[in-house]
Amino acid sequence: MSSQAPAAAAPVKTPPYAWAVLFALYLATLSAPLNMFKLPPVMTMIEKAFGMDSVASGDLMSIFSIMGFVLAIPAGFILKRFGIKPTILFSVGTVAVGTALGAIAKTSTMLFVGRFVEGIGMGLVMVAAPLAISLWFPPQNRALPTGLWATSVGVGNVLTLWVAPSVAKEHGWQSVWWAGAAFAALAFVLFAVIFRMPRNDEMPEAPAPPPAKGEAESSPGIASGMRNVNYWLIGVGFGVYNLVVMAMLTFLPTFLEVERGYSLTYDEGLFMNASFVTALVMLASVFSAPGGGFISDKLGSRKAVVLVSYVVMTLTFLVPFSVTGWQIPAYMLVFGLFGGPIAPVLLAAVPEVSKKPQLIGIGMACSALCQNAGMYIGPSLFIRIRVATDWATAGYWMIPICIIGMLAVWRIKVR
């Protein structure tokens, strides 16, 4: 009998090509938020061009998320039927087509239709991309790439907020829509060239052995996945985060322009430009999202990082519409710094609460459903509260909503 102890399992390394795949996923995903967020910085121009009021413009922002909500659960079937690559190519293609439709819109109805079509892409890619990341990156190294990927939302917001107002003022709001369509087309081509599924020797976990002769191969159904309460708790935490962030980012540029005298252009300097200052929220999150993922990996805890971030972000809703002067950019940075880690760390927790690897896609679908529900509700709810009351009260209403998200996160059974 050998006295040699069994060797410890060697840590699974990340395949080098996984980072090329992450780059392709990043560009494909970026095309959706880049086009989603092109509306807030030019909202006052759109309202004048189409004779819309603030409630209608809030609905124009929200309609983007309808198909994301509708497709969230069917996305699992779509992924299973067509695969990750065709699904993401279709999603990026719909973003390009929807944006082009908006660019040629002559009526508000046509503009709404374009936004509706764009949202199809957001709904699918936000389910497919995290699943692709989970296939290429081992669990112990997954939060960092998920955090890097999640910065696409922040980068998309920052780019449009910084560039769109000046471009629109110089060349018309349609030029912003055409630029968004061109980027989506470029992302489509690059993703088609770069992305592939991992080979067996590149997968973080060895593929399951084939079933024994005469044994039927079982595949867990969607119902068994959706019974996992942790999927829905993650979804509620993720959805609430998206609700409050979308509510704020949709209307902060308008608030700064109308109530604080900020400019749509850079004529009065960077820090008197409404969109530039608002973009500090997402600029901070671009750094804090992967930073939070890194800290989560090092601490070995998902829940603690999310809860601390949630608590501080919730407290910021006490002051967003009362700060003045230098406090305004400072507020934006704090809001983004502590809100940034919430999304990527929650998404990194989905594979860890999955009872079977085959159910990860369903978990991502539950998160995407709640995400898009929050993104749809946020702008419409916020502007209606603001119209009925005032800016400060609308901000205060975000606090009890955040508490619901925190309670959900607290109940997740994850490290």
C-alpha cells in the first residue's frame, strides 16, 4: 500500500485566448448601452424636435428595456437552440438596425419603434455574454473578467454623455444615432471574427462524460432552474440597482441644465457641462466595478462586498438634488464608486448558486429579467414622482427601493 498522500488539485489556469474572447464580448455588449444612453444627454433637443414632454421622454428611455424583459427567460431557449455566437450576433445586429430606424425617424412614433428594436439586443446580450465568460474563465478567477465586462455599461454611458451633446449641437441629434449604428456594425464584424467556443482543454471544468450505453442523457428543465430562490434574490438585488441608476442617469443631465444652469456644450468649461459632470458616475464605476470584483475574489466573499456597496449608495440618495458647487461632481464620484461593484459581483455569484452547470443560463436569465424590469420602471417611475412632487422627493423615494434590494442580497445563500 502506498503511503503517498493524494496530490492537491492544481489550480485551473485561465486560457490565454479567454482574454481575446472577453474583448469581443466587451465590444458586442458595449454597442447596447452605448445606444441606450445616447438619449439622456440630448433629451432636451429630442423634446423640442418632436414636441414631447418630460414624461414622454422618460417613457422613450424606458421602452428600450421592454424586449429585454420579454426575452430574458426565452433567451435561455434561444441560446440552447442557436448557441452563444449566433445569439450575440443577432443582438448586435438588432441594435444597429433599431438605431438606424431612429436616425431616419420623422415622427415620435418612429423614434419609439427604433428604441424598441434596439432593446432586443440589450435583452439577449446581457444573458449570453456572462454565460460565455463562465465557460472561458474558472470560478476562482471569474469576478474580475465579469467586472471588466460590466464596465461596458459605464463606458457606454460616459462616451455618449461626453460626446453626444456637442456632436448633436453641431450636426443634429440624428448624427448621434448614426454614430451608434456604425459602432454596432463594427462590433458585429469583430465579434464574428474573434469569438469561438472553448476547446475541451481550454474549459475551466472538464466536460461531463457521455451517458452510459442505454442511459438517457438528462437535461434539467427550466422549471427546476427557476425554483432556485437564490436566482431571484440575485435578480431583485440586480434589478433594484438598475432601477435607481437608470432613474438618476436619465434625468441628472436635465436637472443640471434646467435647475443648476449647466450647459449642454463645453463653452463654459468641463465642470459646467451637464453631461460631463453626470458621466462622472459611470466613470467612477468603470474603475470600481472590476476593483470590486477583484476585492470579492481576494476576500472570498460576494455578499459582503455587495452589501457594503449598497448601503453607501443608498445613503447618497439623501442629497443628489440639494448639493451645489463642487459638491455636485463629488457626489457623482461617490455614487459611481460605491454603486459600481454591485452588478458584476452579483452576476459572478450566479454560477456559484447554480446547482448544476446547465442551469447557469437560467440564472442569468432571471437576473436579466429583473434587470430589464428595473431599467423599464426606473425612468418612468422617477419622472412621474418628480412631476407630482419635486426633484428632492423623487430622490428620497429611491431609498426604500434600495432597501428592498439590500434585503434580497442579504438573503442570498452565497459566500
